[in-house]
Amino acid sequence: MSWDKRGSKKGGKRNADLRKGKTPPSTLTLWDKLGSLVPSGRKKMSQKQMKEAFVSNLNGTSVLEVTQGLCFPAFCILCRGLLIIFSQQLCSFSHNWKIRFFTDFVVLIVPLVTTLTVLSSFIFLEHLIVIICGAGLFYQIYQRRTCYARVPVQKILEKFLKISLESEYNPAISGYRVINSAFTAVAILAVDFPLFPRKFAKTELYGTGAMDFGVGGFVFGTAMVCLEVRRKYLEGSRLNYLRKSLYSVGPLLFLGIARLVTIKSIGYQEHVSEYGVHWNFFFTIVVVKLIAALLLIIFPLNKSWIVAISITVLYQLTLDFTPLKSLILYGTDGRGTRVGLLNANREGIISTLGYVAIHMAGVQTGLYVLKKRTYIKDWIKVMCCLLLAGISLFISLHIVQVNVEAVSRRMANLAFCIWIVASSLSLLSCLLLSDIILSFAKFLTKGTLVSCSWKLIESPATNKKHSESLVSEAEKKEARLCLITALNRNQLTFFLLSNITTGLINMMVDTLHSSTSWALFVLSSYIFINCLVIYVLNLQGKIIKFW
């Protein structure tokens, strides 16, 4: 039974297979595509066509493997914090910015690079190694503790659960945003090299590739710290708030247009089925921000989860019972042409609905996580709730994929939205667990300072103002030397810099025919330079804002 664009038996079978996540037989493999472009050896593929073919028609990997890869950096952050505390126990930790940058880069970024390249088949082993290293460091810290040295473990835990924390800053959200930024920066260049596993690249129609998490994770992370969550929208009238929202997307719109003009003018390779001919990531963010701003004016902020569920369910029903899915996959004429603005950018325009739902889910999560809490035991409850919610969503994802439709980044369907939110909540729970363990290690050692972690508050100081000023200065100095803080403060700058340098490297290097050692050298140099630029900006106290 063949596939065609019409109804009847053929079209019915195609739609049934699409709902189950089966790739249409007409979808070519990489080598089939290469062959079709080189009929009888008479026509040569251009470098651009070869690179486009190299990242097209891929089917991703398992949800479990992607989740393992996402959560791995959270434990690297924990090891980095434990290493700082252990170093402070042995001697005064170095305040030389070169040593601190190199340490952060090796502990945080290098494992991410290897996980996405040469060690991609050993994710479980990497988790095991990091957990063993973390356990070893924690044991050494416990043995050298300066607080409660002769107190039984049970009593120490009881006292720790009653400890107060600074509630103005949440390290888990900062960690989430930094992990997503670093992962994206590494992946957008690594994907052009043969050493990057094709299973991690963006999928063509259905599937869960590691790179598919990128935009969804960015939307979710941005929503958790948006103006509405931080309550800044309350200042002034709703009309004034809407005006501010319109103003805030102006620079993003400019960046989207600039990217479009640059890509078209230099003939840079594009994966058209990702967003379309003219659409790109920045345009998606602009539309999502504007629609979300309107929704949050109409609906109460604490009902964002209801809005998220309503949008994604209605969108999925529309995909299933109207010609919308056919429009996304095959265009208005059913032949997949790109004539007209809607046809040219159908994936980018229509999938925005799914990203709006992810944004609203992020708003609800941000409200919950950023709520002020006094004691560490309260944060343990938050961690457990996020973990349970994540597990529940993964179970829902399995049910949806079996009975409704598989995950599709191209359409941003119901399964995709569930997957992004479930993965995000799992990552947040891992980061909170890491933060709690790190806080316990700080609790055992007096006077330790670790940036991007909670500040413990045990008892009022004798001279409170003087103590706060001293701690503040010390913390500011520590924050300037922290790569996590640097990436968090200049996240969009880091993303833009990574995109620019990725483009330059692709124009100068034959990525398709690079050896493993050369690819690792180029990739490591690229991410090292980008991180160093952002780190130096942070040392100088500069935060580049686009609005």
C-alpha cells in the first residue's frame, strides 16, 4: 500500500502511522539523500547540501538517555562545590582568576563536551564516576568538619533541617539556565562533526534527540524568571505592562531579522524543516513572549498550569481532527512546497502554540520554586514534589506516545510539551538535591564560601551590619570568579557569541571530514574561548543587556 497526500485507504494508513510516530517510507536516510542528489555520479553535492543532509532525517534516541545526559551536569556542579569546600578546608582557596576559570571549565564544561562526543555511549558510567568522586569529597569534608565535630550524625541532621537559608536567590534555577546554555553552545557546533552521535541531533519528524530539548528548555527556563514571576508586572497599569512587553521583544526581533539576513546573504546551511525558510529561534521567542503576556493579563498568574494544559490539549485535538497536521508536514497544496509565507514557515509559525504552553508551565514552576521558604526541610519537600511531578509526567508521556502521538519537535505537539516539562522538572529536582547536599557540606565547615549556592543563616551576628558588609564583599568577589555566575548573567550574549563563532568555524573548517582528534580540538577551543570571553566580562562586572 503506497503513500499519497489524499484520503482513502492510503491517506488513512499514513495518518495512523504518523500518530504512532512512524516515519513515512518517503523519508530518506542520509545516504539515500546523498544518492538522490548525485544521480549516476553526474552531479556533485555542494558543501552546503552535504552539511544539510548530515543533520537531516534523524530519529533521535530514548527518553531515558536524554534525561541521563541532561541531569549529568547537575552532579558536576555538586562536585565543583564540594571541591571548593574541600580546598578551603585544606588551605585558603586560590583567588587567582586564571586558576578558578580553569577549574570551573574542567569540572563543568569538559565533561559536557565528552558526554556529547567521545563518551556518549558511557553516560551511565560517567554518572557513576561523578557520584563516586562526589561521595569521596563529601566524606573527606565530613571527616575534617569544624562544626559539630563530636556530635552524632543524627543530631547533626536534626540541626541541619532547622537551618535557615537566604531566600532571595535560588541556585537551582541559575544552574538550570546555565546547563541549558552550555549544552546548546556545545551541541550547535558539535553536530556538524562526525564524532557527534546522530542520535543526539534534532529529529526530522518524530523522536527525542538531545538537541530537541534546546529551544523548549530555553523557553521553560526563561519563563521561570520572567517579569510576571518576579512580580515586576504589578508596577503600573496592565496597559503599561503590555507596553513594556512589546518593548522587551524589540531587540529579539532585531536579532531574528539580523540572523535571517546574514544566513541568506552568505548562503549558510539550513535545516529548513526545523522552522521553515525565513523563521528562526528568535522569532519563536518573540511570538511566545507576546502571546504569553496577553494570556497573563487575562488569566490569574497562579492558574498558568490550567492555561498550559488547555492550550496543549486543544492544539493536539486540532492536529488530530483537522487538516492542521497535514498543513505542517505537506503544506497547503499537499506536495510540501514552500510557496507563500505560511507554506515557507509553517513549522515555525504553527509550533509556536506548543512553546506558549511550555512557557506557561514554566511560569507556574517559577512561581512555585521561587516562593520564599525559610528552612532547608521546606526545600527538601520542594525537591520531592518536583521529582514526583516529573515522574508522573514521564508516565503520562508514555501513555500519550502509545495512544495519541509520539514526540514531535517539528509540530511541538502534546507529547513534546509533556517531555520538555518532565525533563525540566527532573533536572530541577537533581539541581535542588545537589544544592541541599552542598548546603550540608557548608553547614559542617565554618566560613566556607561557594558561589551559586544558598547562604546559611544560623544565628544573628553580634555586629549584624558589619558582618553583612564583610560577607557581602566576600560573596561579590567569589561571584566574580564563578563561571556559573558569569554564564547566568550574560546568557543571551553567550548564546549569540556561540552562534557567531559556530558560523565562522563552519565557513573555515571542513567539519564533515574532520578526524576525531581534530574535531575535539576545534570544539574544545571554541567553547573555551566563548566561556573565557563571558568570564572576563563578569570579572569586569559587565552585564550586556539587549533591553
